[in-house]
Amino acid sequence: MRNALLATAALLALSGAASAETTVIRRDGPDVVVDRPATESKSVTVRDRGDGCVSKTVRKENDMGDTKTVHKETCD
């Protein structure tokens, strides 16, 4: 009895999947590709504090004006 219920449930699940519709959306017009040169300025600052600790700061800026600064400090 249990196997019959499982088989019926599987058959219903497969019949529902078979009746699903697929929609394809196509856009008219040319593909647009934006090509930006990878120009980037980078500055690195390293400071040795003399007590075994060194700090390093890296600042990057691209031609769009976006900046990213990362600071790391290590001690021996």
C-alpha cells in the first residue's frame, strides 16, 4: 500500500513538471559593451615603529575616482 502511494505521488509530481511552461525573453537591439581602461593609481606606505611592529597602508584609486584603502599591522 505504501509503495502504491509513493508511486502515485511520484507520478503526480512528474506530470506537474511536464506541464510547466518555458518563457524565453529576447531583446531587440545591439549588445552594449562598455570598455573601460584599467588605469589605477596605487600608493603604499610602510612604517616601522622600532618595537618590532610594522604597519602597511595601501591606497588604490581608479580613473572613476573610486578609492579603497587597506591597513595591516604586524608585530613580531
